[in-house]
Amino acid sequence: MQLKKLKNKLFSSLAVSSLIVLIIILSSCKTNLVYMNVIEPAPISIPPYLKKMGVVNRTTIEKKNEKFDKVEQILSAEGPQLDKEGALAAIDGLYNELSKNERFTLVKKLPEVKTNTTGSGVFPAQLSWDEINKICTENGLEGLYILEFLDSDTKVSYAQIPTTINTPLGSIPAVEHQANMLTIVKTGWRIYDNVNKLVIDEYSMNRNLNFSGRGINPMAAVNAVMGRKDAVKQAANYIGQDYAKSILPYTIRVNRDYYIKGNYNFKVAMRKARTGNWDGAAELWKKETLNPKRKIAGRACYNMAIIGEINGDLDGAIHWAQQAYENYGNRLALQYVNILKNRKNKNARLKMQEPQ
């Protein structure tokens, strides 16, 4: 009898626990997600008055630094001419991408500039403004993109691992040779504004390349390095393209929560929103901003902020989100206010980046 009572009590307890879990799950479904595309400002802001730009390779090693460069080549296992060809590929990638950008009226690839670059993978001293001005004046330019350095460092690991191979006479012991090579392509870039004598940007960009090979003889493992030069050149070209794109705004996809529960109008508004009828949903939410129930009014104000952002009215969205938090204590709205203010600041940067 006592055992039966214990079983009933346990069953009752489990039923209550299940109910609690169910309530938690259902209550967590009070919002839906809406996805929207947002334009982000370019990482690098080019002043609108810069219309004519030159592209310069500054990676050529001067005679007095060649001895240092040869030592560095040995230490990093560089192939002959690898950095030189990589630098040319990086310049090509940058130049080709910049030439597509309509904000520039002229993009010109210039001869290499020989300076006291060491080739050690670090930024050299900036070119003097006399040198920058001379290059720009001679070529009718207002600013320069300069590849300050390109360096490829390589780390090689080699191992011999005991194994067995199958032969007509059965399995016999053997040694498998494994070669792994990691090549890091390092680049450094500067953008010089000759009009106002400013360095607009100084940035390093790297790419990692992995090569591996294995076989029962060393030559099979050495095949790991085959095609390394072409891979380095391709990586350098992509780096140049990426740096050119860093002056362009870009689009990201973001999501926002909006309330779908509160009363009957919220349910209808949810169905309208799901079909893309946001204006229809907004009409119902706006009515509920006057609801005497604080929770419902707060959710409605919050949803009106979502509508404002969807329609590109950030000031209106901020106003509604502030009301939702300040007047009704809606916690989701406080975070949303900060998101909207951040977007407004970024939009101001976007405006400044527009070509004139």
C-alpha cells in the first residue's frame, strides 16, 4: 500500500515537473524573428576629395639590405623570387579591384619605388611627404596605395612513422614519410593622402597556406611543396583584392525579435507580418500602444520600433523603443535602443563615405 502511494506521489511530481517545462517552453515562444539586410560602413573611410589614386609596390630590397634579406630567406625557407612574385600579384589584385570602383576617376599602377625596405615583414618608415608629393605630381594623382612589405614565412615539419604495407608475400614493415609545410603570407599596406598630408590607413593582412604530403619514400612526401609558388601568388592576389574592398560599404543580415503574443490583435498582426504585410501589422500594434495593460502597451511600442527600423526611420524606431523601456519597463527594448543608436552612428559614417 505504501509502495502504491509512493508511486502515485512520484507520478504526480513528474506530471507537475512536465507541466512546468511545458509552460517554460510555451512562454519562450512569445516572440518571432524578422530578418533584414543592413548596410555597414566601410572599414576604411577615403575622403571624398580623393579621386585619383596611384598603386605602388615598395617591396624591392635595396642593395645594402640584400644580405639581410638572403639570411631571412634561408631562415624562412623562401623559394627564389617568391616574395617578389607575390608582391606583384598583390599589386595586381589591388589595382584590378580599385579600377572597378566608380568613386575613383583614375587608378594608376606605378613603377616600383626603391627605398630602405628590409624585407623582414615589418612596416618600414613612412615615405616622406616630399617623396609622396613628387610621385603624385609627376603622375597627376592625389593619393597613393602603397604595398609596404610582403613576406612569406614557411615552417616545415617532417616525420617518419612506422607502418606496414601489403605485398603478394604478406604484410611487411615499412616507414611512411610525412611532410607538412605552413606558409604565412604577410603584407603591409598604407594609404597616403597627398592633399592633406595624412596617412589614412596602415594595415597588415595575412593568409595561411597549408601543404602536406605522405608516402613510403621521401620524394612522395616532398610533393607537398609542389604548386607552392602559385598558391602564394594567388593568396597575395586575394589579399590585394580584399584590401581594395575595405573602402566599400557592405551588407550583413541581422535578425530582430518582435512580439507575437499579448492579445487577439497581436495574433492577427503576427499573421500579417508573416505574409509580409508589415503596414497592416503596424496598424494593429499602434492601436495596442494605448492598451491599459502595461505589458501589452510596452510590447506594442517595442514592435513599432521594429517597424521603424524596417522602414528606415531610425529616429522613429529609437523613440518607440525608448517609450517601451522608459514607460513600460520592457527589457528587450533597452538593448534594442543601443542597437538602433549604434546603427544611427554607422549611418552617419556611411553618409561621409558617399562620393561627392
